[in-house]
Amino acid sequence: MSAKISLFDRKKIIYGIIIAVVSIYIFKLFEMQILAHAQFDAKASDNSIKAIEQIALRGVFYDRNMKLLVENTPAYTVRITPAEYDTSLNSKLETILDLENGFIKNMLFKNRTYSKFIPLRVKRGADFSAIAWIEENREHLFGVDYVIEMQRGYPNGAMGSHVFGYSKEISPQQLKKEEQYYQPGDLIGSIGLEKKYEKDLRGEKGYNYILVDSRRREVGKYKNGVNDLPSQKGKDLVLSIDGELQKIAEQELNGRAGAVAAIEPSTGEVMVLASSPQFDLNQFSYFTPKDYLRQLLNDPLKPQFNRASMAAHPPGSTFKLLCAIAALDLGVITPSTTLYCGGSFTYGRSFKCHGSHGSLNVIQAIEKSCNVFFYQLIFKIGLDRLKDYATRFGFGKKLGIDINEEVRGLIPNSAYYEKIYGKNWPHGILPSLGIGQGEVNVTPLQLANYCALIANNGKSFVPHLVRGYLDENKKFHSYKYKEVNVGINQSVFDIVKEGMYRVVNGAGTATNIRINDIHIAGKTGTAQNPQGKDHALFVAFAPYENPTIAVAVLIENAGFGATWAAPIAKKIIETYVRRSMPKTAATSDKNKIEVKQGAEPFAD
Amino acid sequence: MRISYKLNDRFDLTIFLSVTLLVVIGLFAIYSSTQNTISQKGNFDKQLISWGISLCVLFFIYALPTKLLKPSAVPTYALSILLLLVVLVIGRKIGGARSWIAFGGFSFQPAEFAKLATILFLSNFLSREETDLDNLKDICIALVIGLFPIALIMLEPDLGSSFVFIGILLALLFWKGISIFGLAVVLSPGIVAVASLFGPIYFAVAVGFVIVILFFFKKDIFLSGSILALNIASGFFVDNIFNILSPHQQTRIRAFIDPNADPLGSGYNAIQAKVAIGSGGFFGKGFLHGNQTQLQFIPEQWTDFIFCVIGEEFGFIGSLFVIILFLVLFLRILRLASFAKNEFLSLVIIGILTVFFVHFLVNIGMAIGILPVIGIPLPFVSYGGSSLLINMAMLGIILNIHRSRKEST
């Protein structure tokens, strides 16, 4: 007989089972609702509370005179909510919004994995006529709406396309690196200052907390928005760019391939950085039409290429100033040393001059831009020592300007030639280098920087485009930049500057740009171009007595520097210097006298 | 014997009030969970009406002579089997199972009715004087009575109700006084089958246990051998049984074995249910303020997942209160089982207790993630007319037996 359980025990067992189950359940509830409450609460919030990002207003750009260069302007963004949208509207919408055929279908497909209740941007910066059409046909356009978003606007008329740059939708690769801040579809600075100062400009994103249901549909604000975090506007940058000068430079360059760079010698502040041809930043302000991109890419002049800091050409005769500085500083010549020019120089072969200058000293050699003088000088200096001076003046290296689009250029030394030609490299290359031709490449920005250093007697700052930023209270904070000192004697600069003064005001090569009351000191250059017409170059600073601006101008395939480049420099210098003269005294006698006094030492 | 004429002696107010409170809490939860769901907006009103009808039925049954219960067992069982067959042919399919019969504007689940019918019929059989549970034949008859409706319900298929029937069968056999060996024989195939679902190692361990038990009881070799064979067979056939289940139930069982494997798929409900209850905290988020409930993160929250609404909006306090109400109900019914006039009525009481308890066990167990997601309502609380009606009817029987417990036969 097997064991039987008494009725009393059976009741106790059932009683035990009930108590056990109830105890387990109470214990489990205690664990979930009290011990692990925080975790579950966080999960519940994560489920139903969605933080909607508020993109911060991007910082704007002011020029050095606090004129607005780049601003935010409201623009219409058309959106589609896939859950409510009827795809039979595709072709109609594409026509109205000026989109390519199949664009919407493609976009919906790409975003198919996201919630169908999140609106997708179809078109940023839509025309008002399109918005009007949407408004009129509202009842037929389920799932189509529009919102106002900010896009970049350029009120000044100065394009500055290469300097200001633009933002683009963040790429998956960038997103991987910066995922703590950015979301897919966010804009991020792509070139120019927009890229370099992205972290200052973007501000801090804000968050609005909303409630969504299990289908990710918005139901309302979470706690009426008490937890919402407003976005913080980005920093407004104050550029060193002078809007008016930039505009003049751009107008002067219009229709040509070339560049202008202007720097304030005492501070290294870049006042003009213009490259031509330009591109229309408005076309990049949010969505770039494919046609426009294709047009830019197919243009043989490559408009997206920033010539001011990336076009490295031989410096031509503007390089002679460097040779003169090196020779004087090294003591291989004195100011009174004269060399003879008989019209040509023979070293293996004959190197020509553009005239027969006879005996001249270094000042006269600069004034006349005598080639023979400098053919001889480079042998006295030596290639490697010349490179050392070139490097001190910022050639052959990146200057460290605050945009990424910058190249090194090239200054050769003997190691460079040994690498190409071997130990016995032909020294017949050297005479050309003495006059800035051949394997030496510099950018217009490097030339301007070089000219600024000469103007300010070898001391300046790393060239930069941004002076500082404005805080929320519109208070200005300046950025600090590294000081540059080439470490060369003042007397050397005096000699070279006198030569440059004579180029314009004496019997030099750029007397065509002389102005009576503003003394420009400059140096012309013509860079030989094996592919076509020579590039015209001109570097200058002014006023000679107390330089406030240094300019470099490059016009590609134009010809002589004096003819093509110098007048542009003159216009910029004249505008700038005149503006800073007391207006009422601009034409006064006193002023004229002062200028005359300054000019006295070189009267004849 | 002194007969008390106090109300509480004639009518078990404790049971009635516990259930009334559960229904009221249920109404609050139904209102909260359906107010944002357009398709379910009328549920609160419907449940209110069902409650009214159920109360009438309860008092009607309460007032009937207790002696009518026993003779009604056989016809009730026959009718319920008929209805279970009918539903397989003309039943309406809701949620993957063909478990509803509709006529006019009214629909009900025959499985609900079959629970009561099976209790009555099985109690009737077990309470016969000649029934002897040491006799394998009688055990087999009891099993057939219990398993026949299960087989029909598995064809719908309705896994949750099947569990209830298994519970009824085991509880009644136990209450009748089945030997421990007999209980082991009845239970072991099921345990082996469930174990085999988890994998071959679990299966082997379970079979090992069966062998140990068989040695322990030292029955004759033929009996032991056939029981072992039955066990192993049930383990191997569990796949076939598993395949009878509808795909949604299969995935739910798989999700229970590993709920995080597919958090947005079949494990979703289990996870969201736990999140709702856990996030309720001590005092809850307040009536109509549960995010999970109001934003519809849990499907079917007015029926199978109603406990989540209570857990989220009324917190630990609210959940505890509901569980205590059930505890009071269970213990009160269990107490009555030993006062019952005869064995038949005692068995009926235990059967009804089992129905309530298994529903409670499975429903709350699944809401708090202890048991797999098996669609089964929480008695008196969940929305559902036929469920409420049959539960109230069963409660009527309990109260009836309580009323007449001191009357002479």
C-alpha cells in the first residue's frame, strides 16, 4: 500500500502552495517596484519620452568694422511624414519643389528603417511659390508640411566663398567620430571658416521633451515643457576681413583667375582673402542642386579651388626682396656694393635681363628689378641659406591660417636637387631661383605675409581671419595668435623698403600706380608659366612711412605684374588708407606737407 | 446545532466583498487602459453591464437548492463537450484561436463554461463510493474526463485554458486522496515533456528522476516499465504537441525561455509589461497617469495584461492590495472546502478554487515575468463578459455551498 495523505495534510499542502505563490509574487513585485524601480522608470521614460533636438542658431560672421558678412535667414523647409503621405503625389511634388525625378521615392526608401511618424526633410530653402502652392492644396496633401528653418545668407555682397565656406549634411564617417554631438541629417561646417570654427559656431543644441505613444506618434509635451532645455546660440565671429576691401578685390578679380590677399602688418590680421573665380555660397546654403555642382566640377578654372592660399606659383621678381634681405643680413653685400649688369649673365648658358642696367646697388636693383644683379647674388648667398631665409618668411610651409585650405608651396634646397639629379646636380638651375623662377612655388597668402613682415620690420603675427568672438552680451573677446619674428636687423629692412618705395615712386617698374598723397612701396613679379601666359604678381604695402596694409595680388595667365596685378593692389590700398585718414583733413595742406616730408629722402 | 441567523452566517460577506473590490479595481484599470484606444472605448460600459448580469446570475445560483448541483453534472458536461465541438466548426477566430461562439450580438467562450462542467462531472465521478484511486482504471477514467476537453481546447488552440484544465484535474485527484505514487504517475509525463522543451539535458535529468522515483516505490517491474516508457514517449512527442500550438503561442514559449533574444518581437510584451509594473514604484504614477498604459506600450492591457495597469498606476501598494484580496478569497474558499457537507461539494469547491488560482498564478506570473506570456485573464479584474459571468456563477456555487453547509442532507 502506498502512502496516503490525510485530508488535513492535503488542506495544509494546498494552503502552503497558495501562500508560497502569493509570497513569491509579493517578493517579486517588491523587487521590481521598489528595489529596481529606478531602472524600470528609466526604461519607461526612454520608451515614452523623446527628446527632440533643437538645433542652435549658428553664430554669424561680422567683418572687422562690425558689418554683417554672414547671417542666418529664415527659409522654408518642406517635409514629408511617411506614415500619412500618399506616394502618388511624388511626381507632382517633385515638379513643384524642383527636385529630380524619383528623389522622394529614393529618400523614403533610404529612411524606411526610421519611424514613419518622424517628418523627413524633402527640400530646404523652398521657393515661396512652392509654399504658396502647398498652402493652397493643403487638404489634398496629407503628410506634407513645411517649417521655417535658418539658412545662411550673405547680406554684404562680398562673396568670400572660399573664406566663409559652407556647411553640408554630416557624412557617416564624420558621424562616427563625432557621434556624441551630431545626429544624421545635421549640418556641419565643410570648408573654410564654417569648418574651422564649427565648434564655436554651432552653439549648444537644446532639447524639447515630448511624449510619444508605442507607435512613436507625438502625443504632447512632457510635463508641459518644464524640463525643456533651450538651445544656445553659437558664437558670433568677428573676422579680420574688411568687407568693403574684400568686395573690391572680388570685383577687380571678376572674370579672371587670380587671388588677392591683404594683411594688417602689425597684427597679422587678414583683411582680404579673395580667390577668383568664385562660387555662389547661396547655392550651398542648404541643399546644393546637382546641376550646379556639375557645373562647378566641369569648370576648367576650378572655382572651388582657393587660389589665395592654395595656388602655388613661382613668385617671380617679388622673390628678389628675399634674396636682397638674405644677402644683406648675411653680409655678402653691403648697401653700397654694386654689381654690373650688361644685359645678360652667363653660367653655362646665357641668362637674360630685361635691359642693360650697368652698375647698380641693391636698392637700384630692386627698383629696376634687375635680373643680372640677383643672378649673381644667389651664388653669394647659397641655396641652403636662401631656403633658411625663405622659411623664416613663411615660404615652403603652411602658415597656419585659420582655414584648412592651405598648401605649403615649395622652396628647394640642395638636398632636394640631390634627390632628383644626384650629387652633381646642375648649378645652372640657381640663377633662375635668384629671380623667383623655376622650382619655387609660393601662394598669394604667403606673399602677403612676406610683404607684411617686411613692412613691419620682421615682426608680425601668424596670419588669421578671425579676430575674436562676441559673447551673449555682445562683448568682444579676442583670440590670441602666435607672434612671428624673423630676427633680422632693422637696417636690412630699411634698405629693402627703400628699394620697394622706389619701385612705385622712383623710376621703378610700377610707377603706374603712384598716388601723390599715399606712398605705396611694392614689388612687381611675373611668374613664368610653361603652360601658357605668365602669371602677373604684385606685392605692396602702404603707407610707406607707417604701413597699415600689405597686399599680394596674383592674376593667372595675364602677363606683366605691373600692368595687371599692381592696379588692383593700388585700388585696395587707396581705399583702405583713405578711409582711415581724417575725412575733413583728407585733402588739407597739412596732410600734404606731412606726406612730402615723408618722401623727402628719396626726392630725386 | 445552533443556527446563527446573522447575515454573515448565511452569506460569506468576506468572499463577496473581496470579489466586489477586485471587480471595481478592474473597472478602474479597464477605464484607464481603454480611454485612449478608440476601438476599445466601450469596454468600461460593457464590463459594467456584464457585472450587473453576473450579479443576478450569482444571486440566482446562490438561492438554488444545493442538491440540484450533483444531478446537473452529467448534462452540463455533455453540453459543454458539444459546445467545444461546435466552436471548432462555427467558432469565430480572435487572436489566432477559434474559441468564440457568437449568436446575435452576444458571444462567449465554451471553454469557460467547460471549466465548470468538468469540475462538476469530475467531482461527481470521484465522489462515487466505488471510485478507488489506487485502482489504475479509475485513475485513467478520471484522466479521460479531464483530458477530453483539454484535447478539444488544444485544437482551437487555446493554451491558457488547457493549463486551467490540467490544474483542475490534478487538484481534484489530489483532493480525492490520490496516493503519492499515483500523483507521480499522473504528473511525471507532463514534467518530462516540459523539461524536454528546454533541451536534451533537461530531458535526461527529468527521466533520471522518474527512474529514481520508480525505484523508490518498488512497484512491479511491468508497471514501472510501462510508466517509464510513457514518460520517455511524452518527452519525444512533445515536439508534436508543440506543433499543435499556434505559431504565436510557440514563439511566446520560446520567448519565455529567452525573452531578450528578440526584444521587439515576441519578447516585447513581456519586457514592456515588466517595465510598466517596475516603473510604477511604491505609490504608482496615479490613475490615468501611467505612461506605459496611456501610450499603449502593452497590447491587450485591458484583458491579459490588466495587472500592468494596476502595477503602473497604483504602484506596489495597489498591486499588493489586489494580491491580498486574492489571498483572502483563496483562503476563505479553501476553509469552506473542509466545512462542505459532502465530498462532492468539497471537490467542487476545490475545483473552483483551482480555476481562480491557476488564472491568478498564470496571469500575474506572466505580467511580472515569472511565467511565459500565455493569454489568460485575471479573474474578476480583466475585461471580458463570459469570463466574468462564469467566474461569478462559480462564486455563486461557492456561496450557495456556504449558505447550505449546516443544512441536513
